[in-house]
Amino acid sequence: MEIKIPNFDDLFTEKEIKEMERILNEALEKNIINSTNVVNSVLELQNSTGEIVKKSLKEFYGSKVYKNSISRYLISVKNFGDDRMRLYNDNGMDLEFSKVNNPQKIAINEYLDYYTENGLNAKFNQPLRELIYKSISQGISQTEMIDKLKKYVAGGKDESGKLKSYIKNVALQGADAYTSIVDQKITDKYFDKITGYTVVGSLIDTSSPQCEYCVKNLKRLISKDDWVEVEKIAKKNGLIEGTTFKDLPTNKLHYQCRHSFVPKLT
């Protein structure tokens, strides 16, 4: 069975990302200008950093490109889930589409929440606020501050911007969450026939010891007999409490695990 791995370029085009970066930067620049004054040659804030970021993001969320991109994302991710179901059905495994739609929708909505103001706060908003505050404290000019913000959002010649990186991570996690529900449905229905899981996804520098073990030592195939050792390693390195061999497609091997666990049937 061929397993399709979600591609970020299938979810958001480079043109869309660039346009979103431009809109957010323009909103930040406008609100910085409107919220700062030069007093005795020193730049002072007239509004809090929270207000500046909140107003800027509100304009960003209201933009046409953002709304269109999210709509396109939902369509693309649904296609990933539908393709996964067709693969299973083509291989003689009966999975009704109607039984999956609601939980899939819930999974996607959970990840879309990360795009809201509250969701962005810890990973994106807070560093943005700190950058503005530190810039004011260091006494840099308004122009220099705006330049720093642009580099944070869109990056420069030597680094990728934080907005693209954040959107990419959340988008791929959302796509994975969507298709993982299909894998879990198959696992629940055919568990007695399942011999193990195929681990899909690459390793990165911060990959967990359990994921490295499964990819390198087990050659991406986790059998039922392998689970005792995998569980032992995982429990020391962030396994979600209560995780069993049966619910690997949903819980995976740790919090925010970037791998998929596709059931392998006899």
C-alpha cells in the first residue's frame, strides 16, 4: 500500500506565504508608527506591545489571502484523508466515509485553533511582543524596530521567517491529525489482523529516542513483539500516559510526534 505523506507545498503555495508575510508586516509597521512617539530623542510606546500585536493580527486574520489560504488548506487536508480511505478500501478493507467525517472535522478544528490569537501566543505572538519591548528598551529607532519585525516575520537572506515556519508546522500537524484518524479507524476495526505499523516520516535533530529506534533499528516496522521494547524507551522520553499498541495511530510515541503509524495487515 502506498502511503502519501502530506507536502507543505500542497497546503500553501510560496506566493500565499509571501503575501501573508507582507500583509502582517504592513499591519505591524502601521501599528508601530501609530503607537510610538519620539520624546526627547527617545522612542516611547503609547500603546502596550499586546495592543500593537493584537491589532496587527486582527488585520492579518481579516485579509482575503489568509481566509482563502485557510479554505484551501481545509480542502487539501480533506483530500489527504479521502485518499487514505480509498487506499484502504482498494485493499479490501471496508471503511465508510460517513463514519470518519465528524472526528476528522474535530481534529482539523483543533489545529485551526492554533492559528487564532490565543494559539499563536506562546509560539509566535509572545516573542513578537518581546522583540518590540526590547527594541524600545534598547533605544533603537522606529525604522530599526520595523526592520527587526520584518526579519522576524519573513526572515532575510540567511534565515527563514518565523511565520512560514509556524504555519508549516501547524499545517502538517493538522494534515497528519486528519489522516491519523483514518488509520485509527482501520486499526480499531481490524486489530486482530494487524501485524504491526509502518512508521512514516523523516527523522530530525530533535527526534525522540523511541522514534529513532523505530526508524533505525526496526527499519520503520513496529511489530506487536517489538512494542515491549519500544514502550520501555518511550516511557522514559515522553510517551503519553495510557498509550497502548492499539492506539499508536492517535497517541503516537510522544507529545507532538511528527510521525504517522500506519497499520500493517496480514
